[in-house]
Amino acid sequence: MKPAIIVHGGCGTVPASEESPRNAVCQQAAATGYEMLEKGCAALEACETAVNVLEDSSILNAGLGASRQADGGVRRDASIMTSERRAGAVAQVPFLRNPISLSAYLLRQDAHVMLCGREAFLLGLRLGHPCAFTTPEVRNNYWREHLTDACLDLDYEALAKEWKEANPRLGTVGCVCRDQNGGLAAGTSTGGMGQAYPGRVGDSPIIGAGTYCTPRVGVSMTGVGERIMVLLSAKALCDFVKSGITLEEAARRVLKEIEQFSNGSAGLIALGASGDGVALKNTSFMACARI
């Protein structure tokens, strides 16, 4: 069976000068993952490696490029799942450069599905996973420029009000791939939303919300995580496909549901068992590449 891969670098609004570099990183990630698939690697390994490329780029909101929360801390989320219905996820992990790899480790152990915070970081440290103690200057500048009184006071109500009134530059990265045996894997990684209340968790590490995978289809979401999480959008897409709806139509229904629910900004990539793929968004831009 011919392999296939599709990756995204997050949806939202970015300066025009950043669109080409973001797409270029996605193309690099897709090429890296596809090369592994051509050599016979399983979808899980290819998905993890492709997301590593996205996490290591620093221009995307994941891994090295993760956003700072209101207190200046950087806490990363990720999840990965295969068509065998096995999954791993981490939430609010500080310092780890590649949270998708710790998620993949949990999946392979096939015990706990999710670990959080300091304990997840310490496990990654013991396993020898690389750390990242700094963020790109563009992230630091964004945090300084948006350092309001609500951030300084960690005033949750005021931060919530600012968040609802803002038009944030959304992030998140993801990958879905199919190997030569027809196995599927989907993964999602994010640095969250800038200026979020410390400890805020979006959809990316939630199985069924930001990531889901069945023998029929795999999906990775991006956008306003709170809306995607409530609707379990990734699983909803997979359920639509299971009912006999085409992948394209299933993707459109999921985005429409997000829009009707809260006028939420979102995008997604999905790949079916037959190799058909889709990438849709309701924002002005979403970095993406497919092979």
C-alpha cells in the first residue's frame, strides 16, 4: 500500500512574511515523515518524527516556538494515537522540547494515556528527552507587549475577558500518516495560547478533541481549543466517516459545527484509510503540506 502523509502548522492570522516559512517547515516535515514511510516504518514512528520537525522549527507554536502563558511560563501539550486505538498524551509540561515524543512513549507503554506537569517533565528527563529552556525572541516580545495588569495580577476574570475579546494568533502543529500496511497515526502538539492563565489546557492533548484515529481515518485539529474540546471535534469527524459520509463532507460538518457553536476559529487535517486526505480551515491561513 502506498504511504501518505499530511501535516499542518496551525491556523490563524499571521503576518504575510511568515506564511512561506511556515509552509516550508510543513513541507520539510512531510518529506521527512514520508521518507520514513517509504522505508517501511510504521505510521507511529513517521508521525512522531514529522511532528518533531515541526516542534524544532521555532517559528511554529509548538516545541521550541511555544507561547508564554500569562506568568511567563512555557507549558506544552501533545497527543498521539494510532488506528489500533492506542494513545498517549501530555499536558502542561515545562521545558521538554518534544512533547510528542513523550506522548508516543506513553502510547508504546500502553498503560497510562496522559501525564501532566512537573511529573511528566521529570519522566522525560529520566528518559533522556531534550529540553528547551528558552523561547524565540518573537514569543518573548509578544508576551512583553501584551503584559497587562491582568497578567501581572493573574486576575482570572480579567484575563478571561481579554481572551474573549482578542483575535489571537492561533497555533498548534499536527500530522496524520498512513504506512505501507495501511496503519494510521495522528499526532498534535502545541505551545498553547499566549497570555493564557497558567495551567490552561486546550484541545491538543485531549484524545477525541485535538487528536483521534480509527482504522478508517485519523485527524488533527487546530484552533480555539476550548470550542474544539467541548465538541470533541476530532472524534466527531471520525464518527461521521464511520456512518458512511465522505471525508470531505465530514470535515466540512465539523468546521460548520464549530462555527455555529461559538463562531470558533479552527482548522483540521485528516487522512482516510484509502489515502484520501483533506485540509480545511475557517481562518485566513493554515500552514500545510501533503505527500
